[in-house]
Amino acid sequence: MKKLLITEKPSVAMEFAKALKVNANRKNGYLESEDWIITWCVGHLVTMSYPEKYDEKLKFWRLDTLPFIPEEWKYEIIPAVQNQFDIVKTLLQREDVREIYNAGDSGREGEYIQRLVFMMAKPNPNAKMKRVWIDSQTEEEILRGIKEAKDLSEYDSLSASAYLRAKEDYLIGINFSRMLSIIYGKRIAKEIGEEKVSISVGRVMTCVLGMVVSREREIRNFVKTKYYKISGKFITESGEFLADWKVNEKSKKFESPELYNETGFKNKQKAEDFIKSLEGKNATVTELKKTKQKENAPLLFNLAEIQNECTKRFKIKPDETLEAIQTLYEKKLVTYPRTDARVLSTAVAKEISKNLNGLARGFKDEEIQGYISKMIQEKYSTNIVKTKYVNDSKITDHYAIIPTGQGFENYDKLTDLNKEIYKLIVKRFLSIFYPPAEFNKVAVTVNIENETFYANEKVCVKSGYLEILKPAKDSNEESNEALKNLKKGQELTSIELSIKEAETTPPSRYNSGSMILAMENAGKLIEDEALREQIKGDGIGTSATRAEIIKKLERIKYIEINNKTQIITPTKKGEIIYDVVKNSMPDMLNPKLTASWEKGLEMVAKKEIQANVFMQKLEKYIRNKFDKLVIKY
């Protein structure tokens, strides 16, 4: 009797074959040995059918055929991969196959790809179905995944969530895109000088477009305002220091209409008059706080964080970063990339020395070896179980992206960019074992006739983890001797007051990396406090889909991304679509709606609500929305 294992792509199948010591010759679309058959999908083999496959009349876009909500859903084989589907189907139906291992990508989308195949291929009913769930493609992890494979039914709720996600995107995309195109298409085509326009809306895509356009208009409509701050130079025997004025309750300018804000005046003359009123007065140090501060290394990378970091450093798009990390994952160098977690599980943390030892033995990089050598010499602790870097409650499917400590036989074949990205992941990983950076902080308050001036200084005295993750500025700047030698109650007689002109600045445009973070943290944009808290940590889209959504918006010319800076701006077409959606169905632009649907999908996956309950709510939303819009039209 045979065991059949199905992966998502051929390259992954080869890694499983190596781990299982399946040394058979590659056949047409699969490998077979005495015990094992290993085959693969090539991404999606099955897709949802378009409306015209239900009824040819639905090929034509008309309001009286909307909303389209099938009672029985239809699926079809993607023509370009029909041959591989037929191979997989034949293998699934073989009578000598008694165990079937779903070794698809360990996530919701990976589950969906394989479940569609099972649904269409109808496997041998006598075969036991199992699910392999792994965090990396190392031989050890693959063998563990197969040994500990659970019954496929244990992932039924994840599968239900995946089917619902696809149905939700299909229903919202097809129905509302058709409806808005019918109503507004001709008008928009005329505005942008095109013959014909189809409006494309989506559950996540339209919300992201809304974020881009809203930010652009905020910048466009921003009016810079000048205001005038007061600064003081205070000279002592040890040197001089600068301190800035800020209004307080005892100040003669408290709640004065002359102030633009608590640190500056609206009018330059008023600021000058204020300075004159303080000339010749003595200043006293009324508060002096000297503290030591420790700062730990940041949390590990999840996909959103590494995408943002790579956009800043290498000016590449999020989908390029994902592609690079996917390559590193398939080359066994890093763990699973499509993760939202920035921490490790307790189980992984207890075995983390394996990753470190692997790096020490195998990664021939002088800089990295220097960091590891220092860890050994200084005897830095690797027991991180009770630190902020380990938290089982903050992990859903996978822990943070870390180096496996393996796969170095593949390293030299990587592109230079992929090597740089790998090194970033390694550095972030090593930094959590280094001691915290230490700073001396001085906070000074100077009083001149109840007017207060504040000075602060933060000086790094021990680099700690910053030795690896060097900040943009030099962390070891010299401390100000004048501040360091001040004493509380000390009188300062040599004072020079001056005006500093300042102006308000507009918000920054998103770049492709910061957009990913904004999507991940979209809950912060929600005004409803209860819902904001409910979806905390659940943004719009998922780690696996966010980059593709940005890519699609660019492809359909709703946004433009500058190749050099990665700055995102909306196109004229994108802004017109935004206005159409805002005037017709504004909730599609609100993260509240998108994030709440995403939360619902997660609840289905966690068995907190039934799939049919989610579907009923979705259908009700679509029908209600159509009723209102058709009446309005």
C-alpha cells in the first residue's frame, strides 16, 4: 500500500522527496518509490466559475441580474494546468493509496488550494486523509510534520474560512464592480478620455485605495502655518546648553490667544515682545532628573515588518520582498514567511540553540561570525523563554521569521539582494540575545519668572544590541558637559533668548512598505473603540495577500508607485473611482467594514462562529446594499 503526499509546487516536492529518501526517477508530474508517491500542484489548479458559466445571459452586465449569489457554487479546472490536475486526480483515486498527506503551504490559502483539488478530484474514499503543517523546509521539520500529521478534518474550520474568504471576495468584487460600472462607467470614461471603463472594487483593495486617496488629499489641501518658538542658550562654567520654552499654568501666556500651540506664538512680534519681558532676569534650575534607561532589541520580523524594512533599505516593493523571503524559505534558510507573529513559541524558544549553532557552523559571513563570537565570549544568555520575544498567545498559524541555521549549501546561489535580506533576518534574530542598550538621560527644567524652559539629553553609554542593529545616527554621541554638571537650585545669569521659526508639516505619503504596515494596523484608523479593540492585531487583508493587493491597484492604474522612492500616489482614475465609491457605498472605504469581515473569517477558523452564519450575514449585507443603491440610482 502506498502513501501519497501532495505539495503546492514541484520545488517543495523535491525537498520532501529528499527528506523521505525517495530516490525514484521523476515521472510525468510525480515521483514514486516503493512506499511513497509524491506529486504537486502548481499553485492554483482549480478556480471559481464566472457568472456566465451558471447562465450565459449573465455574461452581459445588467442591473436586473444583480446581485448574483449562487445557491450551488461552481468550480472549474484552470485550462493551463489541466494536465497536472489530471495527474494529481489519477493518483488520488488509485486504489493502492491508503494514506493521503496534504502538504500544501501551511496557511489559509495553501489549505484552500489543496481542498479545491480534493473537492474536484474525489480521492479514494478508503484512504486516510492527513495534514502536514510545518514552519520551515528543513529535513528535520519536514519529517516532524509528516510524523505528527493530524487528521485532515482537524483543519476543516480553516478550510471553511478559506472558502468563505474566496466567496466573499467573489461576491463583493463581481456584484459591486458590475453595478458601479453600469451606473457610472460611461461618465467616468468621458472624464478620463477613455472609450470604456470598468470599475473594479474589492473588499480590501477599495479600502486601500481609500487610504491612499485620503492621504493625498490631506497633503494637497494642507496649508503650512508658520509659528515662532522661543529658545534659550544658557551659559555655565562647564559650557552651554539649549532649552526650549513651553507654556505652563503659571505662565503669563497661559491660554493666551497669542499662542499657536503650547510651544510657540502666532506672531513674530509677540514672540519678540515676550523675549524682551524676560531680558535681564535670572534663571533657576528648578528640576534636574538624571536617569539610566535600558532599551531592549525590537521584536522579531513578521512579514509586514520585513516588507517595510526592505522598502526603506532597498527601495523594493512588498511583493518583491515576499518573493525573496519565499525563496529563502524554499532554500531552507528561513522559517515560514507569511506570518503576522513577531514572537516565538515556547517550544521553539527551548530549542533555539539549534538555530544559533547552525549559524555559527554554517554561515560564512565575517560580520555575523563576529557577533556570534562575542555572544560566546561574553556568555550572553540564550534562555529567552521568559522574555517578550516568546509569547504563545500572540501566535496563530506560525511564529516570527527567523533563520533555520540550515540551508547554507544554497546560500552562494542566491542573488545579492536575497543575501542582503537574509542577513537582515539573521541580524534581527541575533539582536534578541544581546543585552539591552543603556542610556544616560538628563531632563532639566529652567524657570525664569514662572516661564519654563526644558532641555533633554539621551546619551548611549553601552551599545548592547545596537552593536548589531546600528541606528541611523551614531549612538555614542558625546554628552553635554554643561547639562551633566548642573545642580538643582543653581542660578544661571548668562542667558541668550532667541526666536526659532517653525512651520507645520503635512502628513507623509505612504510608500509601498509603510502601506503594508498601515494595512496591518488598520484597526487604529477605526473610531469605534469597541471594534478597534476587537480587531486589534487584525488589519485589512492578510500577510499573504497585502502585497498582491497593492500590486493589483498599480496594475489596474488606480495608483502609481515611484520605482526609485516607492512613494504611492493615486492616479486621476483612482481618485474618480474613490469619489464614486464614497458617494455610493462609503463603508467600502472604511477599514471598519473590511477588518470586521476579516475578523469574522478568523472566528470561523477558530470555530467561534459557524460558516453558515458568516455566509448569511454576507448575503444579507450584499442584498441590503443593492436595495439601497438601486433605489438611489
